Amino acid sequence: MKKDEFTAPLKSAKGYGSAHEGADHWIKQKLTAVANIPLVLWFIWSIIGLQGSTHAEFTQWLAQPHNSILMILLIISVIYHAKLGSQVVVEDYIAHEGFKTVKLLAQKLFFFAVAIAGIFSVLKIAFTAGM
């Protein structure tokens, strides 16, 4: 018999274990999910209240400081939550390491660009409405 026949499966799996980052990722995803609840409810309530409003009325509404701040918080929380969720999908279902790395980088850049565009739009409306 060869020596390898008596090697426990655990020994061959050493070094392939947890990177101890899963819990942190999981906590961030749950925190953003909890933060999204009141923010999305506020957004839905606001949209219902703005039905039939003109563009000028909407921009005046968004220019109010509390609405601008809540909208920016909504953008940050929803985009970050989406980034975390899509990262898990890529890590779980894409086996090729090179493609996985490129895909994760592209997703980070995409979500960053979307967040910046959303925040910029809110700030532009907030600071220029009524001028």
C-alpha cells in the first residue's frame, strides 16, 4: 500500500478553507437590507404623493434637504446592497478565476459609476432648483 492511501481528506483540503471574510460580507448585506426597508418605504410613499406632479414640483420636492439626504442614502444603500449580492453570484457560479476577477472588477466599477451618477444628479437638482 502506498502512503497516500492513508491520508485523511482533511489534509488534502488544507489551505483551501475559509478566508474568514464571509461573515463580514454577510453582515454588510444584512445591514444594507435592513437599511433599505425604511428608505424604500419612504421612497414609495414619496412617489405616491408626487403622482400628477410637474417636473418643477418634483425638483422643488427633491431640493428640500431632508428629501435630498434620504435620496442619497437610498442610492448608496441600494447600490451597495446590489454590489454585494451580485458579487456573491459571481463568486459562486463562475469557476474560471481569470474571468471571475475581471467580472468582479467590472461590477465594482459599474456600481461605483451608477452611484456617482445618482448622487451627482440629486446634488445638481438640490443645489440648482429654484435658481
